[in-house]
Amino acid sequence: MVLSQPKPIESEVETSDSLTAINQRPRRLRRTAALRRLVRETQLTIDDLIYPMFLREGEGIRESIPSMPGTDRYSLDLLLEELAEVSRLGINAIALFPLIPNEQKDNAGTESYNPEGLVPRAVRAIKSQYPELLIFTDIALDPYSSAGHDGIVEDGIILNDETVEVLVKQALCQAEAGADFVSPSDMMDGRVGAIRQGLDAAGYTQVGILAYSAKYASAYYGPFRDALDSAPQFGDKKTYQMDPANTREALKEVNLDVSEGADLVMVKPALAYMDIICQIKQTTNLPVVAYNVSGEYAMIKAAAERGWIDESAVVLETLTSMKRAGADLILTYFAKQLALAWKS
Ligand code: PBG
């Protein structure tokens, strides 16, 4: 008996419509929920998520951020309480962002490497209570800068090499406090290499670097700057963050960061830069991280508040798309909300 072989698509076009119909029924694999799960190509899980959290001075404070509904700023005591739930929900990693009082800000971001500063104090407290929870700390001067810039300012220019020296001190201070990863988000040239050398020389060979490699000068960061009161006091960030129109430059930045010793490379923002995520995935074998930034979060929240979209479905679709585009990990303010939904 001769078994009939499915015909290649080319020949089917020339044969009858009915044969095409027999061989080409993609809907067969969509028929039931179990089947769809069986053939699903991308799985978004809690293990993929890093939860960014906002921290401030004081006690007993948990305050909302108007442009980021559902995301709060915590004093350390309440952050520690909140982390009990966060870790119980299975979230493995957080990223910390501090609101620094104005009187502690200066042009050189001196407070960024104060060993008794808000971030190192928080890291020590979190690590002693939740040793398993991975902590990513941010490296950049903007929360500490009186000018609201990521580097030292002189005559309206953001100085590069002078800033990198401060960033290295900041990284050492956070590593000493117990951060698992330091995350340079400043876009100064050469900072990943300088931080790696500084960490290694001080014996912190196990502290990793999450490099914000392709960070664009984006309008999607607005709500985050509200959260940290860190908007630039003059000009914009276009002399250090990348032009949204560029692709090759992102690949160049990734190559540099990889050669300088990055462990993880990031694309930021995510949603308007899916093509960049996809291309970077093809140029590096390091894990690729996407930052689902504050503006992306705020847009979904705002539309959902008006009842214009189904929030939980849109969140799942958006984050799954980021993974499909090539992101291995995602920083997202939706992490806890998703974890709660998955638990229930
Ligand atoms: C600054 C920093 C920014 C974000 C993370 N780190 C803002 C900026 O570059 O002005 C934005 C995150 C978000 O919008 O969610 N170093």
C-alpha cells in the first residue's frame, strides 16, 4: 500500500481547492484550550519578572504615585512588609529606585555613594530579612543630582569620564551593602568596563552587571520621573540616551557592553522597541532584558480606568509579546499584579 504524502504547498496551489483545504487547516491546532497550551511557543512565567520598587526616607509611609496607579513609594519599614507578600507570591527579583530628599542632592551626586544612604541601608535590611531575594540596584546620578541629570554637569554639558568615576563609587557602595546586580542606567561611555574593574579589584567578582545597553531618550519615562522627582532641570537627555530612530547604534552599544563585561543587556523602553529587542537577541548569547517602562504602564492603567480595554488581558498580551520578541527577562511594574492573578 502506498501511503499518500502531504503535498508541498507550492504544488497544492496548482491543484484543487479541496486538496488545499485538506492539507492546510491551521485552526486544527487552535481547537481547544488544552491544545493551544500544548503548542504555545512562548511562556511568560513569574521567573521572567523583575519588580521595580520605589523607596523613600521616613517611617510608616506608603504613598501613591498619581501617574502610576497601583504603584506606591514606600519607606523602608513598609517596603520590608510589602516584600513579605512579594516573595510569598514567588517574585524572585526586585529593582530598587530611591526618592532622594532635595537637600541631599548636588551636582556631583555625592549622596549616591554614601554607605549610610537610603539604598545601601535598604539593601542591607532586605538581605538580612530576605536573603534569597535578588536585588538589582540602579547606577546613575539622576535621583541624587540637583540638575536631574545622569551625570555631572559643567557649563550645560554632561561630563563623561568624571561621571564614570562617581558611578564606580556608587557601584562599590551598593555591592558592599549586598546588591546582587548593579544596573548602570546612565548611558555614559565606558561605564560598564570601569564598574567591572572596580568591582573585581575590590573582590566583588560575584556581583553582576545588568547594563542598560540600548537606552533611548524616550518620552515614556515621564511617570517614573514624577515618582522620583528626577526630571532634568534643564535641557533633555539626548546627549547621552539614544535617538529613537537608531538601530545600528543599539547593536554597537550592546557589543561594547558585552566586551566590557556586562552579564545581562537591556533594551529600554520595550513596547516601541520590539524590533531592537529582536535584533539584539540575534547578536548576543547573553540574556536579553526588556524594561516595560513607566509610560507603558501608565497608558494601560489609564485606558483600563476608563473601561476602554480589558486590563489583565492587555497586560498579559503585552508582556508575552516582549518575550516573543526575544526578551528573556522583563522589568515590569505589573509583576505583583500578575503574580496575584497567577496565584488565584
Ligand atoms: C534614570 C532612569 C530612568 C528610568 C530608569 N532609570 C529615567 C530616565 O532616564 O530619565 C525610567 C524607568 C521608567 O520609566 O519606568 N537613570
